Amino acid sequence: MGKADFLTPKAIANRIKSKGLQKLRWYCQMCQKQCRDENGFKCHCMSESHQRQLLLASENPQQFMDYFSDEFRTEFLELLRRRFGTKRVHNNIVYNEYISHREHVHMNATQWETLTDFTKWLGRAVVFNLGKTASTSGATSSKSSSLSANALKSTASSGAVKRKDPVQSQAKEKKKKSALDEIMEMEEQKKKTERTDFWLQPDIVVKIVTKRLGEKYYKKKAVVKEVVDRYTAIVKLDSGDKLKLDQTHLETVIPAPGKKVLVLNGGYKGTYGVLDSINEKSFSATIVVDSGPLKGRKVEGLPYEDFSKVA
């Protein structure tokens, strides 16, 4: 089906929809991307950019949750102060106005699962006074918290967060996991499944460890020029000789600290970095990523066989 022309009603409607507020459940907070429908959201979740963001968040999930929580709290209180002043107002009225802004921080990315939890937390932090009102609808009675901005204090803008007591922490652990926690678990499982039994990559330095070719090539270093069927490589030695070898006859080369390396296996596969230090006791090393969205990230405990010197 062809794309609608620029000035057709369908094309105009699509542009209006793309600029307006859409369903919150199809919004990715990590990538800050709004999807049009469920299929679009599913495709986004499988995209490479989304996976990179998840990998980034999995390194320090608490930092991301604290950041989103602080942004949500600051924007919510700023709206309350500017829009309602010292009036007493229901929390859901403020929340509905807050989420009407397209670029707002979604609550499922914060430490609070519901608006009630957020309101109670503000009350414990003495940000403002809380009141409860009972409204009757038919034979049922529902209670909702109301907010009063007349007790706003400097804690609203300072970002200070009170530590939770052990009782509250235990209660929170029993609650349903947040979306970010589920993402972190999925990312950990993905890291375990991302390990493969093949590791050869072009333009890396390897060492020949087979004696079948004679002493002339044993323990000699070579550069991988081409990878054939994942497990076989065509390598070139300094002498100019070219050999076709299986990966079992090769091993990775550990350069001196400060040299460039390529990660060959695990969650960081395909990432370039600089060798920072070597731990001879655990046969592992620490590298610093020097390219891509993870630039500057320090990866510790990387096994020798999972990275090699770049030619």
C-alpha cells in the first residue's frame, strides 16, 4: 500500500496524530520515543538502539530510576506551585494535567508504582500537607488524597530524598516489580544468552597455537583478514603468508595497557575499547569503552578469551 500524498486528508491526519499526545503504554521512557500502535512499540523494543539503551541502564539501574523519579517529582511540584498556588486540590487533577504534556516523565519509570504511593511519599517527606476527602458514588465510597501547596518547602527543588526505613523497604519488596526492574532482569538473561561458541572478527590480532603447520608458524601472531562460516579465519602473518585456520587453532592476543581492543563475546560483543588493566589472578582484564553510546564506561572482569588486540 502506497504512502498517502503530502496534502491528502490521511497524510494531514497522520501528522496531527504524530504531534499530539498518544497512548502512554506505547511510550518508551528510556528512548523517549512515542509509538503509534502496539506493533510499532513491539518493533521498537526489538530495535538495536533500544537494546543499547537497556544495556546502558542495566549497568546502573538505580541511577536511572533516581533520575526519572527526581525529574517526575520536580515537574509535578512545579506544576502544582504555578498552576494551583495555595489552593487545596485533588492529586489526580494535578496528575491528569501533568500527563497532558507530551514530554512528561512517565510514572512507571520512577520508584513509585501508583499516584497514591507518590502522594504518601510527599507527605512523609513533609513537602506539603495531605488531606483526605470521601466521595460517595452509589453504594460505594472511595477515598482519594488531596494536595495543598501552602506548605511547599525548599525540599521540592533541592532534590533531597529521605531514606526509607526498613519496614517500608520490606513492604516495597513485596510489591509488584516495576517496569525498570523487569527490564533489568531481561537484560541480565540476555547477557547470559548472548555468549556464543564463535568469536572470530576481522581486523583483530590472533596467535597461532597449533603445531601441525610446523615450528615456522607456531606461536606466531597474525591479523584476521576474513571470517569464513563463523568458525574459520583467513589470517595474514607479518611475512606475508596467508593461512586458513579454524578458531580452535587460534587464541586472542592481550595487548599492553592503553592499546585498543575489540570485545568478541558476551553482552559487549562488537564494542571497541582501550585496555585499562590486567588481573593475572583471575585471568581477566578491565577495559574502557571508547566508542558508541557507552563511551567512557569501564567494563571489569572481562575474560582473556573475550577480547583481543585490534590490528
